[in-house]
Amino acid sequence: MMNYYTTYSAAERFIFSREFFGMKLGLENIQDFLATLGNPQSKYKTVHIGGTNGKGSTSAMLASICRSAGYKTGLYTSPHLVNFRERIQIDGKYIPAQTVLAFVNRHRAQLVKKKSPSLN
């Protein structure tokens, strides 16, 4: 694995640079990217919350309820309010900065291939 970035802040700048390319409607790019990862989304039960308002609050409450019931939870929300890492939580804790750095370094080639998918 080639280390493109040596700090979390550099990896975060890369993630935010993906916004420059805009949003592409459709699921093809993210499906292709997930396939390169071995489709990890198919390996666990998921609740997808959609709609116009209240998704973040509803997701946070549902994750809290599930944790209280003894389940391990993962939570992804977007956009973030203060810190990018608040978007991705495992059992109520922000994803570690080193995990973000390692992910970006490991998958940078696929993330730039089609100028998408964005992690935003």
C-alpha cells in the first residue's frame, strides 16, 4: 500500500476535495466502489433512513436505542456539524483519525478513478 498522506488533516483535505467534482446522481459509482471493497454493506443488517428532515436525529436516536439493547452499532450521517469524523461512529464513538487516514491511503486510487464517489 502506498501512503499518499501522512496526516489525518491531509486525508481530510483529500476527502473534501472530492466535493469539487460535484454530485453525480445514481448509484453506479458507489456500487462499483463497494464492489472493490467486497460489498461490505451486505455483511450486516442495516436501517436506511430517508426523507427531508430529521434523518440525523432519528438515526442517532435509533443507534442509541440499539446500543441500549446490547447491539453493536455503526452510524453514518452527513453532513457533519463540526468534525468530519462525527459522520462515522461505531457504538457512539467517532471513527479514529488513523482509521480515516488508513482508509484514504488504501483506497485513494479507486476514489480518484471516476472523480467519484465522494465521501461527503
